[in-house]
Amino acid sequence: MLFEADDSYFLFTISSAMLKNILFVGLGSGLGGVIRYILFVAIDQTGKQFSFPIKTFLVNIIGCFALGLFYGLADRGQFTDNQVILFLTMGLCGGFTTFSAFSHDNIVLLKNGNFLLAMFYMLLTVLLSFIALYLGNRIVSSPVYS
């Protein structure tokens, strides 16, 4: 154990299994952030200018789709190792998707007087994120028979 159970500085103990989980989430988050950065640079290198926050929008939709796939595969038993699930979902998808950036994009749009574009962006992102997550999960889920 990293910290003793009676250590008054910490509210909980950290077991070696928990440390391993933290490592997997951290590695996945780092990789997700790197992939997000690469996607942002690739879009920037197209030279196109967008008034719509396309980079964050795409990251959130792709991330929700991937999260749906990963949870669907876990539900099917494709991933039985909890650390793989943590790496892919909380780590990779958590580091890749950017709700804080999404919120910031909306504040910028509103500050610039783009109220309708901000509302459109919010509604479209939320709607398509749910649809993408559902579709990602549905693709790998067993069919439901009535």
C-alpha cells in the first residue's frame, strides 16, 4: 500500500490494484490528449477557417462514438479486464473528448455575439453525441429479439 489506512492525511487508502488502475487511466488520458492534439493540428493544416468550432465538435462526436463502442464491447464480454476498460473509456475517451473546451467554445461564440451559432452548436453537439454513443454501442451489442 502506498498510504497506510490510519494515515490522517488521506481520506482513503490506495492499494496496489488501485495504483494500477490510476496508471491505466493516466496512460489512456495522455494518449487521448495526444490524439486530440493531432486531430486539431491536422484540421488546422487544411488551411480552412471555420466560424463553427469544428475541431471540438468532431472530437466530442468521435469520442462519444468510441465510448459507445468500448462500453458495448465490454457488455458483450470482449473486454473482461477492468484495466483495459478503464484505459479505453475513462482514460482514452476521457482524455480525447473535451467538454471543458466545448463550454469554452460556447462562451467565445456568445461573447462574439453569435447567439444563434452558439445555440446551434450546443444542441447539435448534445444531440449528435447521444446518437453517436448509442450507435457505437448498438454496432457491437447483440440484437434484441422481441
